[in-house]
Amino acid sequence: MTSWLIDAILIGALAFTSWRTGAMYKELRRLRSDESTLRTVLEEADASINRAANAVVLLKSEGIRTLQALEERTAEAQELTERLDVLLDSYERRRTAPISVDNENSRFATVSAAIR
């Protein structure tokens, strides 16, 4: 009788161990699946980060080119403004000067001379 009791306990322990081993096997299989999913997600995230970094570098280089072009245009506009100021000053000085009947000193001659 003692042998049957010990056999029943051992069979119960074996059944529990088998059940627990099966559960652990399923859990390990799920973890491996999750690991491969995580690896895929991390690779996709890495690719996204690399694309974003390339976009930032591209935007920076385009921004620098745009800034340089704006600086050139600003310098050109400043030069043109200075030339226009000189021309307007010259025109105003000649316009307020006394008008002579001479053809070279006529009002229209001073306008064309100021434009040159």
C-alpha cells in the first residue's frame, strides 16, 4: 500500500512537472517570437532614425545655400540702394540748381547725366 501511495505522489509530481515544462516551452516560444518582432521593430526604428538624420543634413545644407543666396541678394540690393541714393541726390542737386538756357545745362541734360 505504501508503494501505491508513493507511486501516486511520483506520478502526480511527474504530471505537474510535465505540465509546467509544456507551459515553459510555450512561454519560451512566445518570447522568441517577441524577440524577433522586437528585432524587426528596432531595425525599422534604426532605418527611420537614419532617414531623419539624412533629412536634417540635407535641410541644413539647403538652408546654408539659401542663406548665402540671401546674403548675396541683400548685398546687391544694398549696392543698388546706394547707387539710387547717389543718383537721387545728384538729380535733386541739379534740379534745384538755377536753370540756364544752355543746351548742355538744360534740365533734361542733367537727368541723363545723373542716370549715367
